[in-house]
Amino acid sequence: MSQMSTEPDGIRPALTRREDIPDEQWNDWRWHMRKRITNLDKAREWIRPTPLEEKAIAETAGKYRWSVTPYYASLMDPDDPGCPVRQQAVPALGELMEFSGAEVDPVGDMYYRRTNRVVHKYPDRVIMLITEACPVYCRHCTRKFHTTNVDGTYFERNEGEDFSEDLRYIAAHPEIRDVLLTGGDPLSYRDGKLEEIVAGLRAIPSVEIIRIGSRFPVLLPQRITPELCEMLARYHPVWLNTHFNHPKEITPEAEAAVDRLLRHGIPVGNQTVLLRGINDDVDTMRRLMTGLLRIRVRPYYLYHCDNVTGVSHFMTSVEKGWEIMEGLQGHITGFGVPQYVLTTRIGKIPMARPYYRETPDGLALRNFRGEEMLVDDSVCPLTESAAAHAFRDAPAMTENRTSATGEGAR
């Protein structure tokens, strides 16, 4: 049953369109940040909210933050509450439902936090939660308690605390070679503040890679200015991971933002979340991945939606994730297929089903069409002992390999 907007006597007031905004304002990311949608009246300038959306906006007020940039609002279908962009940005009653197993921190950010901002979960890399702020508070955010919940935070102390403790921790752990700046969205900071953080990291000899996790290329691509790109390029190698969830988000403005990053030597990867009713079908996901390749964004992860408090209504089954991965593998170019993962307290767990199974006669392999073939140990040795047996049948190869390792020089 469709939801109808609440407008008296069938009157449909005119909505704001992109064409109504002067280019000087539209191209200024600061203008968008000042003009963000934060209440029902502002929302009515861009969309025609349904009764259920109005109820959700009212009932989530005071619990979850709400903010949408005019740019992202311009991508919404003004009359369809099922619009994939609109569902990611407009509050829904599902956010207030209680789901079994839901948590505010299912991936363990607070458990692995070592300073106010540093989360050290993996051996050679850390994340720095440098802010709670975002241009749009995505309704499906894994860190919803940190970014969107009015009373929640992952910080031990205030966000405004000095960064020296965080930098000291990273410097004191030379095994850390990769630092991911995230939050919130790091590009919410002005260029000067962001540069202070990046420069501080680059001054640590053991830090090889600096990554930035940002959805600005999707939610407000005007933020990716030449000045920002030039600043980041001074601290290479710098990488940026962004978050396109639907082909509708791949716009000329987003493509231009990606192009600016690439021209400054900043590779761009993408992390998509599998979301019920938004991208949980093979056709949509294929169009998204091939669209990303067209604008030179490398698909990286397909995240299974976490069972996060206020987010669980977006979850699909793992079976649905398998179906989508089967519909990608072999059907689009290999580097366009993301890795399907589930984030947990013990790390990211690869979830794709294998394309092989072990049998007494060798490996049974299948391709994307479901065709199978059997390969035995003579074709593809499964164990080290089987491989050693193959080498015994080829003594010249064994001798060459021994010499290459230096054994023959003794």
C-alpha cells in the first residue's frame, strides 16, 4: 500500500529544484552545509513527506540527529518514499524498533579503543575516530551511536581534545604502518584542521599509508575542492575510501570529485553496504559496480549490514548476500567484484561461498554458470605433501629451486 503525502485538498506546492539555486551557491560546499535539512519544514522544500515519514521525523527527534545536504536532497525522488536515496537520508520508524541481538557497537570500536580516538584492532593498522560530524547522517550508519545518537559517543573524552595523545600512541607502536581517519566524516573539518592531523601522522616514520574514509564524494562532492586535493597530495601516499550504495548516487558532480582526487594521485576505493530495499538485488548491484568502474572507483568491500541499534531494519539475510555475489562473480570484470564481509568484534570475516569443494578424488570446481569440473593432485596439488610428490617427479625443477634459495651455495 503506497503512502500518500499530507497536503490539503490535493494542493502540491512547488518544490525547490537544482535549477532554482545559483551556480555560485550550488558549487560552494559551505553553502550546502549551512542549508542542510534538519527539520520537517525544510524537508518539504525538497520532497513531499508521507504520513509515516512525518511520524518518524517527529518520533526520532531528540534521539537521532537528522541532516541532509541540499545536493543529496536533490537526488531524492520527491514523491516516492521508496527512493533509494531518500531511504538512506530520511528517518524511518524502523529506527525505533527493537531487534534481537542489536548492539550499539557490534564491531568493537569501544573495546579496541586505546586513546580518545585510536582504535587498534588489527596488528599493523589503526583507525582514528576524529569527529562525530557528518554532512548527512546516514540512517544505516554502523556507528550510529557515535555519529547520530544525540546522547551517544565512542569518545572517552570530548571531541575537541588535543590530538597529541593519539599521535604519541601511534609513534610508540612502530608496527602501525597504516592509519585510517574516520568518524564521522573527517572532511567535515576545514582544510587547515585536517592538515594538522595529516601532517602529524606523516611526521611519524613508521606510518606508511594514510587513508581517509569519507562519504563527501557521494553526499556533497563540492567539498572535494582543488585546494583540498592539493593539500592532501603533499602527504602521499594518501588513499580515500568512499561509500556509494546505489547507481543513482553516481552523478556528474560525483564523477568530477573523483576525477579531482585521482588527478592528484589519490586512489579512490568504495565500500558498499548491502541494504534491504535499496540495493539488495543483482541488477542494482551490477549497475552500481560497473558504474563505479566507469568513473574509476575500485569496488573494495560489500559489507553485510550490521545488526546495529536503530539500523537493523536495513539488514538482509546472508543468503541474499550470497545471491548477489553469485550474480557478480564472472558476470562483470574481476576487479569490479567487491569482497563480501561481515564486520565483527574479531575482525572482518569474508562471507562469499567458495567455488570449490574437496572430494576424495581432488577439487570439484564450479564456475559462475554452475558448470563443474574435477581436478586431481596431478593438476592442482591440494597439500604440501602432494606438491612435494610432484617436485620429486621433476628433479631438475627441484634443483633449480634449491639453488635459488641459497641452499646450493653451501
